[in-house]
Amino acid sequence: WIPGPSNSDSQCVPENTPTTGVSGWLVSGIIMLIFACFYYKKVIKGPPELPKVNDASGPRRYGLFECCSRENRDTCLYAAFCLPVLSGKNYYAADICGFWPGCLLTFIGTYSPFYCFTVCIRTLLANKIEEKLGRKPDCLMNLVYTAFCFPCDVGRESLEIDSEIGATITCCCNVTLTPRVVAEVTQAFEKVEEKIERSCDKYRLCSGDGH
């Protein structure tokens, strides 16, 4: 507290100190930890336990901002308000690291002055996830996405992983798992349809109008 102006009715006014920011950080951390424990129990451990990604292949199926669409609003909410939890789930399902190390690393790195280091670490982890999904990592784009569109990139990544493992995760901590065989057959059909559509588009472009 510091003395107020002499012509003011109040005798003192609160002084802004660094402890205010630290207290807010600790409170948000405690709230996030409580939710993460609940999420871990309901979604990660189940039962049934959340499956992990098998070696997959194919191009990206979701765009950077697709998590913001109406049909993916649950993923959007997780990315906006529970980013460390969503990141931990992605790393766990992709078998990159455990849920808790991924969650804690994201929280400490994102909500602290060390964000520049987080960008570099997150880029390396995003590259590993893309390799796990059978794609060639684009290190430069992953760096740009992490630096400027971190929540959206984690949300897109979550959609990709959930699609591969056959999981539908909604608020609050509700998960529906499709049997892996069914999910893999569905993904195979979708990939074949994508290839057919690309072939048809290529044929139309090559043939042109009037040919």
C-alpha cells in the first residue's frame, strides 16, 4: 500500500506488486490441475483406457482453424480454456510422452515468460506427432503455427489424433470410443474417397471444357 493524494478521502491505495501476478498464476494452475485430474480419470484412464495411435499414413485431414467450426466446438473449448490438458492428451495418444509431463510442460511453458523456449520444444514434439501419423514434418510451418496459432494448432492436432484412434471427446470429459477395427475401416474408405475425388478433379482439369 502507498499513501493516497492529500486531497483524497482515502488514506492509502493498493500498490501493484509482482505477487499479484504470481498469485493469479498459482490460482489458475490449481484450477487447471483439478480439472486435469478429473480429465485423466475420465478420459485417459477410462475405463476403457484411451487407445494410442498406430502407425498411420496420409495427408492432413483437418485445416488449422477447423477446430473453430460448429461441429468441433468441444475441441475448440478445450483448446481455448484447457490447452495444457488437450496437449497432454495428444502427446499421450501419439505415444510421445505421458499425459502429465505433456500437460505440465505446456502449462509452465505457455503461461510463463519462457514461451520462446516452449515454441521450440513444441515444434519438435509436433514434428514427432506428424511422423507418428505417417506424414513428413514441416518444421518451419510447425514453428509458425506454434508461435502465432498455438491453440488452433493443438486443436487441429487433437482432431487428427481422435480421428485415428476412433475417439469422440466432448465436454465435460465425456468420451466415446469406436472399436479400432471399425475406425480403421472407416478411415480406409475415407482415404479411398479422397483419392478418387483428387483423381476426378485432376481429370476434369486435364480434360478441360468441351473435350
